[in-house]
Amino acid sequence: MLTELRPALVLLVALTAITGLAYPLAMTGIAGWVFPAEAAGSLIERDGRIVGSRLIGQSFTGAGDFHGRPSATTAPDPSDSAKTVPAPDNAANSGGSNLGPTSAALAERVKGDLDALRAENPGQPVPVDLVTTSGSGLDPDISPEAALFQVPRIARARNLPEDRIRALVSAHIEGRTLGLLGEPRVNVLALNLALGDLARK
């Protein structure tokens, strides 16, 4: 019986070592060598401290900041651990709201967001990504249209000419990956950091 089990056990140990240890370690090492910034999380550093990642959205709510997509992520309620509370862009709890098109709560939230955005920029169509959440709740990017829609509010809040902010948005538009994958987009964190630099000039 041992002679029949021995080849199976040797194969199990060998494949476990190769696919469970050697291969992952080799890929991690190669990724860290070829793409060091990406392998470390695409972190953005300012004045010697990390301010975020290009891959994870942050919650910007100030009138003088570009706002990202709404986020449906949650966190445990501090007063009742059996419940959750909204925690936009909570990287520890990625996920969508799971609310469908017939949900009254979703319709009410979208209507409230639409009303606020229409008051902010009357007469302009509201880009869909400013009122819809992504599946992860952590989308770091918005469409160029969503960024340009926010220009008048930011110009008023920061007392800057709209043309300068529009030029800043245009400079931060990233095209499709490899020219054909995805859609043109603007990274909200990178744009807000550049906006802060512009305001200090």
C-alpha cells in the first residue's frame, strides 16, 4: 500500500512547493523588479508622506475639490457591531450597494445627487458617473466630462479662472489603455493634488 501512496504523496509535496511557494515568490519578485511602483500599490507621495494610491478612490467633499464617484462602501457601526454605517471609499470593505433599479432607496439617493449637481451647474447635463457607484466602491477615476462639469464650482470656491482649471483637467486626461481598452479617464487624487499646486502659484 505504501508503494501505491508514495508517488501520490511525492507529487502532492512537489506541486505544492512549485505552485504554492516557488511560483508565487518568483512572480512577486519579478513584479517588484519590473514594476516597482505598481507592485508597491501605486502609492502617491507628497512632501515625504504617502497621501494615497492611484488605484483606490478617496472621499473629497470640499467645494474647492474635484469629487469622485459616489461610494457605497460601509464600516461597522461603532455603537452596534451588528450594524454598518456608510463609509465612502473604505478600502477595507470594497463592494457595491447591491441595490437594483427598482430600489426606492437607490432612486431617492440618485435623485438627491442629481438635484444637488443641477443646482451646482444649472443647464448642464449631469455625467452619469457622478451619480452612480462603481461595483467596487473604490473607483479612483472619473470621466473627463465629470471633471469638466465640476469646473465652475471649483473656480468659484478657489477664486480661480475657469479656463485654468479646464486646462488642468485636459492635462490630466488619461487615454484608453494601449489605445483601445477602457475609456478616457481622470484620476481624482492626482487632479486634486495638481489643483492644490495650481492654487498655491
